[in-house]
Amino acid sequence: MSPAFGDMRIIQAAVISAREGLNPQIYNPSDVLQRPLNYPLVWVKIGEAVNLPDEALFMLVCSLVVLGFVGVCAFQLYRFPSLGLLFASLSTATLFGIERGNTDLIIFCLVFLFSILLPRPWSPICVLIAIALKLYPLFVLSGLFIRRQFLLFFSSLIPAAAIVVWLSGEVTVIRAATPVSQFMSYGFPSLLKFFEAQQVGPFAFPALLAVVCGATLSLILCLREWQCDRFHEGLAFNLFLSGASIYVGTFIFSSNYDYRLIFLILCVPFLQTNSIPYSRVLVIFVILAMNQLLLRPMLGQVGFDLVWLGKLGLFVAFSAYLLALTIANFELLKASSQNSIYAVRFFGVILICAGVAWASRAYLVPDCSQSGSSTIGTCIVAQTITTIGELPPLPESSTAPKGWDLIEGLNAEVFQGSELVAGQHILRLVAVGADQRHALGAVFDDLAPSGIYRAVGWVKAAPGVRVMIEVRDAVDPRTGKPSNYGVAQFDLAARSVVNSSGDILASGVDEAADGWVKLWVDLRSKDGQIFASVGLLEGNRHVFTAAGQSVIFGGFEISRQRF
């Protein structure tokens, strides 16, 4: 992604937006993709403290974060040398997180520090800081219970619950700003979105859940039968509990980009000890799960299936093992009259914390669900479907469109920035509306009949966004259909053509500076006209219900091709 450390630049832009009096979680115009801040606002305070808008300081901070993460990985390799750990540390998911400068690198270091300090009394402080930065490290606290550090577990729940209540006012806005991705991601929400996009039927996803739950329960019984639910000591076990609990928890509750799989690196040292049956197979699953960006381009659908085999296999194995250890601890508590008091306190604390969080929700969480629009600074920016008359005028040029042809299911607004195509405004296109297509089209006229032309669309979008270009010539009045018609679908993250159909002669993706991508298709025009449109996709579907999908559009161009 260009520029470097694209995810960290959301925070850099949020600091600038906050200085201008805006709420960056709602509107973050300083970001190159205008992505709203999907982190707690404490990151803005941190960014302000280290002056992230200063580019030199920004690059220094990002470099230090990357060096810290690499240092932790190097330390693990020194303590637990193995090829499995080396391959996991050098996986495409790891490199993806480094290239993006994602804040998960910081959380990884904090969780690692917690695992080293455990069971010292102050060790939970690292996790509590991580929870305040990104809520999901809350799952790490379950490791204290499994580790039989009951006093630390109970004493950590109170501040953790306080942090959750403190952040609850931001959770709804953050979730609304965080896309649910079906590619380069993991988690049940991602799987659900993938199944919906593939239109495999309403029972496919519930059937998968049933299989996963059945496999997990069966494995729990096997682990207990094999007496694999015994307690372990040591750093490798601490690291495993931290990494596995984050993986399982985030898999259940959220859609996560693959860079969050870096926490699987923490699991490898313990798996190498063979304390779990077939643990070497799980190491292979870790390597498969963390290399989608390598396996899918190499092996196609087979690579994609192998990646998900690894992800689901790890979820079943880790869930079963963590639950087996938890059940063993509850049996231990039940067997001890003294520790039964701790069990009662445990459930009491959980109920109290849950009650406080739920009672506070009505006061702290903005209600965005009762209205389709609101003003900036509350919940979400009102977005309506733009009409052709509201689009900016097009320039008069031989390579520019003669005029706009259509706009459907999109909110279009002028995006401030240097023109990419002379005379054409950059537009931010946001999908709006239910069960319709979301496209912007233009018409090119005065072309040579029977000539072959290359229609170009310039776009910029976040990873996981897919778009299509639909092209045709004029409709033949005798048939009611165009003489030449075709559609090309593009994966912007992979910079590749997913599919090309109809009469398209050639299609491609060219990468340009500053994150821009040039999408092009070649088509013959029988009558000297070309109608081209750029549309958003949900999976492979062009008709879908909008969920905030967006793309920055730089303009249309056309040129004649001579073969």
C-alpha cells in the first residue's frame, strides 16, 4: 500500500482532523482514503503526544514499532529455535502487518511482555494497557484463569470491566467504521459474508457452525480421555495461552484482517513441545493459515481452501484445548472447599461487571440505529444517492467522456486532491441503498466505428475492496442489445483480474503512484460509442445491500488500440 505504513497513517490523519475540530471516528478527511478512525480515541492522544503529523517523527515511530516487533520475534527464535517458528515469523500475514504498520504490532509486544512477566503481580498491567488500546486483548485474561492465577484473574477483571465501560461509548462507531472482509481475513463474520457472497444457500453457514461445534466437543472429550488437560509451566505455555485465546476470541466475535494472525506466532513454541497430540500438524496449519497471500496466487482455489482448512483446524483445536483446560480448573475448584469461595467470587464479579457494562450502555453508546441520518460528530454522516445532475461537469477532451451515463446506488462527493485525469474531479464513491447495484458510468462518443478502444478507470481503495468495469457499445435497435458487451472484475489488493467475460478483448491492472490503480479493458465499438461504468462488488455480486463500501475514483479515459 502506498504511502508506507498505511494503517498507522489513519492515526496520523486523525490527529490532523482532531486539530481541525472534527471527530475522526466519524469524518477523517485528512486520510488519503478518507478512512474514519476505527481505533479508540486514545490513539489520537498518543499521536498528538509524539507529533505523528510530522513525517520524520512518523517514520521514526513506525520504524521503532517494527523494530520492537522484529526484536520480539528474534527473541522467540533464540529461545525456541525451529523451522516452524521461522516460517511463521516470515509469513505473508506477518509481512502484511509490518508493511501496513498496523497497531497490532504494538499489541503483540505488550502481550508478549505480559507472558514473560507472568505470574508476577504486575504482569496484567501490560494486558490492561493493550485492552485500552484495542479491546480484543481482553481475551488474554482467560489465560490467567487457565494458568490457575485466580487472584490475579479476579483482581484484573475489575479494571478490565472499567475499561470496557469506558470504551463502550466508542464501540458502536468503531464497529461501523470497520469493514467486514471476506478476503485476507478470518473469523465467523468473514465466513458468513463469504457464504452470502457466494450464494451457497441459507443453510450452508449454520451447517458449518454445527460441524465446527461438533468437532470441538468431540475433541474436548478426546483430550480429556487422553489426559491432555493437565497444567503446564513455563514461558512456552504462557505464550500459547495468550496467542490461542486471542485467536479463538477474535475468530468468534469479529472479522479480522490476516495481519492479526501474528498472534499465532506465540503458539508455535508450545506446539513444538508435542504436549498436544498431533501438535506438529497444528504447526503446519499455522503456516498454511498465515500465507494466503502466497498460496492463493500460486495454487488458486486449492490454495484458498488450504488456508481456510488451516484457520478452521486451528480454531477447533485451540478452542477444544482451552476449554478442556478450563473444565479441569473448574473441577479443581469444585474439589477444594477453600477454592469454592473463589468460584463464587468469580461468577459474582462476572455478573456485576456485566450488569454495570449493560446498564452503562444506554448512556454511553450512541444510538445510530433509530435514524437513517445524523450530523457529523454524533454517529454517522448522512448519505443519499447522488443523481447525475449533482455530478461535477466533465472536461472537453478527446480522451475524456462526452458525458455521464449513469450513477446508481452511490453517494458521490468531490475528494480534495490533485487531479489524476486532466479536468476531472476526484470523487469519493460510497455505496448506498439496499438490493441494487452501485456504479458510476460515462459515455465516449465520436469514436471510429469498428475500432478497438481501451477504457480506463482510475481507483484507489482499502484492501479487500473489489470493483468491476462494465463496457458496451450502443444498443442495436433491432436486437435491443449492444453489439459488443463485457464485464471485468478486479481484486485491488492482489492487483489482479478476477474474471473477464463477454466480448472484452483484454483487461488488466496497472499500479501507479500514491496508491492509485489503473483498471482497463479493451472492447471493439461497432458504432463509434463506448459506455463504461465502474461498480463496487460484494464478493462476486454487483447487486447487494450497501454496508459502507467505498472507493476513491480518479476519472475515466479512453484511447484507441492498434493491433
